[in-house]
Amino acid sequence: MRLHNLRSRPGSRHRVKRLGCGESSGHGKTSGKGHKGQKARSGGSIRLGFEGGQMPLIRRLPKRGFNNAAFHKRYAIVNLDDLSAFKAGSVVTEQVLRELNLVRGHFVGIKILGDGELKHGLTVEADKVSAAAREKIEKAGGTITLREGGASKGLIRAAEKTGTSASEGSVEPGLQAAEKKKSSRRLPAKVKSGAKKKTSQES
């Protein structure tokens, strides 16, 4: 086999449709575009949802209530079956998962779910984890750490279980300041029952 012997596969190349060559070309006088009109013009097109000027469907339908779709947070789901492909003692991060195409696209974080079994210990970094997944990972001798916002929530829960204060160096300084500000608020002093307000005539 040499370069001059290479041929295209049958059917991969076909004749180009020649337009504007008259009625005998097989595509008619107007080359399949009909007579006049917006679609017959060069560059003329109709946008998606356009209904010729009448009220479009998206505006005819009633819209009521609050829609939470704009505020929905999408998490990339990773099951224990996916983590079993890593060697024992490996550190599993978002970058490693992306390199192996276990997660892809845009998302706000990674959530570990407990579908499957894990036979060896791994160090997993994620944003959320289910109770079943955490139990199986720790049972296999691994550890899991929550990133940023998830980490502070985990510390607060751990502090509640141990009975210690969550503000003793375990929570971010911003949360400490918010708690202190909240506790410093006091209700305005009530007017004594014996005191009488001055009327406009006494003044």
C-alpha cells in the first residue's frame, strides 16, 4: 500500500449540489428556495420560536410562582464503584477525577455516594458525602475531608457531638463574629408603667 494507491471509502464522497444552474439542473429555477420571501434571501433566516409576528407560545403561557432552577446547585456524583479503580493509599481530588474523566463539565462541587464497595483505604477530598459512603470509606481504612464550606459544617457537627463550643477555634472568624454580634443584640428598654408620656398640650 502506497500513498498513490489510497482511495476514499465508497459513499464517503458524493457530487456537490450545484445551485443556480437553471431549470435543467434538477433543482428548479429558484434552486429549491421558492419565490421571494424572507427564506429566499441571502442570509435570511427565522429565529427559533418566531411565529410570524403573532404572540409566541412562551409569552402566551401563564407564569406563576417562584422557580428555583436559577439557584439550583449541581454536584458531580461519584460512587464508591468509581473510587475502587484507584490504588490503595491514593489521594483522590477533583483534578484527578477530571483527568480520568470520572467527572466532567461545570459543577459547584463533588458529592460521594455509597453505591458499591471499597476494599482499600483512600484519601478522598470532596464537598459532600453521604452517611453510607463515609462509613464504607472509613471502614476500608480511608479518610474523607470536606472542602471549604463543607469543612466548616463538618466541624460544627463534630463539636456538637463532643459537647464543645463550635466557636473555640474550630469555626471561621467570620462565623465567630456573626455569633458574637447576634448575642450582643438586646431588646429596647420598655417604658415603665408609672411613667406618662407628655401630651402636646402639656408641652
